[in-house]
Amino acid sequence: MKIITLGTGSGKPTLRRNVSAVALVREGEWLLFDCGEGTQLQIMRAGLAPSKLAAIFITHLHGDHFNGLAGLLSTMGLDGRDRNLTLVGPPGIRQYLDTLAGLKILNVSFPLQVCEFASFAFRPKPGEATVSDSLAKVARVVYESEKYFVEAMPLLHRIFTLGYRVQEKPRPGRFNVDKARSLGIPEGPLYGRLQSGHSVQLSDGRVIHPSDVLGPPRPGKAVAYCTDTRPCDSASWLSRDADLLIHEATFTEDLASEAYDYGHSTARQAASIARDSNVRRLLITHFSPRYSDASALLDEARAIFPETVLAEDLLELEV
Ligand SMILES: [Zn+2]
Ligand SMILES: [Zn+2]
């Protein structure tokens, strides 16, 4: 998996930073998280093919996270897209697109599946063992493919906002060639069948099971995307043991009360979530335009969580 940050600023675009959008690229297709204004230009600059975009996930209906959506959908229509596209987002996103379509402003000419995550207030029920037990019941799988799935859960912002987690399914264990040879399995197609999880029968009648020649299943990787939000239990749950947490860090800690009032996090708070959720790496993003130099945000986060990376537009990060 690879992450490409398409926009890393909050509120409005600047010459240095476009507004929120992140691409997650894996095996011939990619996913888009948020689609601020100008995202389609950033997609071109990143060398991503819109025809290979499988799904879009919008966090919330603040302009800096979705104002590029209608333009991107129009362009994909002009380009003759016929592949299905899934769009996941908060309630209201369907009405927004329907209104544009009703006014003949937008004409989506390819199959678009819109999935709205129903709004609700989260409260742990009395008697439940931990907060995370309650949260696990709130999370919804909003997108699934053969090799991974995406979960969503409400964050804590000024309006209804969704956080996301991309979780790869476990991969089969490594194929032990020495073991296969010692069992007398002839090299060739039988290796492939075992590797893909099927038992095979040899010419002498013996049946070989995948577990005879494969190591233990290898866990899939996980990436969490949490913006915009105050530090919250949902962000911790979504990012548990993740290989990468992408978390907003709109302000430095000296502006913690502003961050709270506007439903945002400081760099220090983002780093605390990363540390407490046992993530491997943290990517901080969504910086206030007041920081022409974002190094103070990075220093602040690294003091708490050293494995922090500062997002820049068009940064590529292997996961
Ligand atoms: Zn924002
Ligand atoms: Zn917002």
C-alpha cells in the first residue's frame, strides 16, 4: 500500500498547500479520502489515473473536504468512465449531489453507488466492559473488496464527521519450498493450488493440505484516517495497532483552546493518540494556513511520538 497526500492544509488552499485529500494506492486501484477543491489537479500531478479510482470516502461536509467532488465526478464522466464508483459519506451528501443533478449542474454518467453513514450519537452502554467494546459495535464496514475492507465511525467535530480505517485481510503464510520438496510434491501447478488455499492429491493418493506447506497467515496492514476531530475515543479505536495513522494537527499546543472550540486537535494531541494506540507511524496533516513553516507542529508531535512525519502536498509514503 502507498499513501499520496494530495492536500494538507485546512480551511482554504494556499500556494503551498491544497485542501484535504489523500490517495491510498494498492494493486492497480486506489481510494480517495476527502476531495477538497482542486483535488483533480493534484490527482494529475500525482500521476494517478481517475479511471482506476474505486471509491471515495468523504469525512464531512465542510467545504475544504468536499468542494472538489462535483468537479471530479464531472471530469470522470467527460473522460468516458463506465466503471462503477462507490461514494461513502455523511448524511446530506446524496441530497447535495441530487440537488446539483436536479439543477442540471451535474450529470453523473456512470454507475455511482452512494452510501450514507447514518447519524447517531455514541454513548457506551452501562455494563459494557470497555469503551472499545462499545465502539466496535458502532463501527460499520462501509466498503469491502476481496483483499481489504474499510470501516467508518463518527469522530468529534463541529458537525457530523466520519473517520475511516482501511484494513487488509490476512494474507496466506509463506510457501515452504523445502517442505514441499520433502513431501514429494512435484513443482508446478500444485504449488499454486496449495498457495491459494486448496488441498491437492498426489499421484500416489496422498492428500496435502495448505497448512502442510504454508507458514502462519501474515496479518494485513492497516491505515487510519482521522480528520477533522478533537482527540476522541473513536480516533483511538480506528487507529489501534495501525501501520499508519493519518491524523489532523490543525494547531500547535499554545492554541489548544482554539483547537477545542473549533473541533480540532493540536499536534501534541495527535501524537498522544498515536502513542496510546500503538501505531507504527503517524502522518500529521490539515495545518492551519497560519503556519507558513510547519516545523513547530512536527517538533511538538515528535516530542511525544518520534515516528511522526509531516505531510506536504504530493508526499508519497509506503505503508
Ligand atoms: Zn477541515
Ligand atoms: Zn471541518
